[in-house]
Amino acid sequence: MVLNLKRLRAERIACGITQDEMAHKMGWKTRTPYAKRENGIVDIGANEFIKMAKILGYETNNLDIFFTNNVPRKERKNILKGGELNV
């Protein structure tokens, strides 16, 4: 599973929080550290992600909306054609 940065951004915007406000809530002095994470330049650590989710109003047991399955295209085609995904 992969963290969906577009969803993270969409949720932040839906909450009416700017990157600057999110950065300050995270404890950073400028928006740059947050912006780099939201744009995928810097990886988001697990603890950072949990803090971001809580700022956005999510509990730790309800974070699945922020993740997408990372299934290679060839395997997705096999699944759609009725094939099986061997994991």
C-alpha cells in the first residue's frame, strides 16, 4: 500500500487548512518542511503521518482512505480479466 499524497492534500484543503497552518500545527516554523512532504520530495514518517491525520480529524483506526494499493498494471489487467493475483 502506498500513501496517497493527493488525498492528503485534498483532505487538508477540505478542512480549510493551508500548508502554512499545517506546518505550524506540525511544529515547523515554515511551510517548507510540510510542502516537501505533501509534494513527495521528502518521505513522510509514520509518526508524522499520524500527527497529520489527527490534525485533519482522523483517528488512527480510520486511516485507510489515505492509502492506495500498488498493484502493477500487468497484474491489474489479469485481475480484470478474471485472473488471480498470486501474493
